[in-house]
Amino acid sequence: QLQLVESGGGLVQPGGSLRLSCAPNRRLSSLYTVNWYRQAPGNQRELVGTISGAGVTYLEDCAKGRFTISRDNGENTVYLQMNWLKPEDTAVYYCKAAVSSWGQGTQVTVSS
């Protein structure tokens, strides 16, 4: 089963930046739409944004103007660039394609 492995999380102060990576555990025969989600303690998992196989991106309102999603087609790696981070961005971030399983996510903590 395809797994997308998240990395790049960490502790950052409000206003700081992080870039999350999402890499497949095996070679891909095609490009997939990849969604970024996040889940904060006590909250439901929510969609952050998505990037299609053609590179078309969509961001939820919580991420617009601050986050960008991109992909490296050669490496099949998807990125979530997070700028102007706020404490409310604190969550475990996941990436998932329709054909992938859920991974462990990567923790993002925004705190002073």
C-alpha cells in the first residue's frame, strides 16, 4: 500500500515558518492529487489544502495568504510551506492521496 511520509515539523515561534515535506515510500507510476490535513488535540481533522497531479492548488481559508503547496515531480515530493505561523496552526499535519494510507503525521507546534 502506498504511504506518504510527512516530515519537517517542529517547534516555531509565532510569525515563523516551516516547510513540511510529503514523500512516497515507493516509486509512483503516476502523479496523484495530494491533500494536506491537520488535527489539533481535541479537534477533528481538517483539510488545509490540496494539490492536483497537474499542480493546481487549493487552500482553505485558514491557510490562504500564509501557506503554499507545491510539488517536485521528479522526486514525487509534495511540500507545504507555512509562513506567518500562528498558535492556532499547532497540530499534527498529514498528507494523503486517495490511494495512500494514513501516516503518522508530523507535529507542528507554534508557541512562544
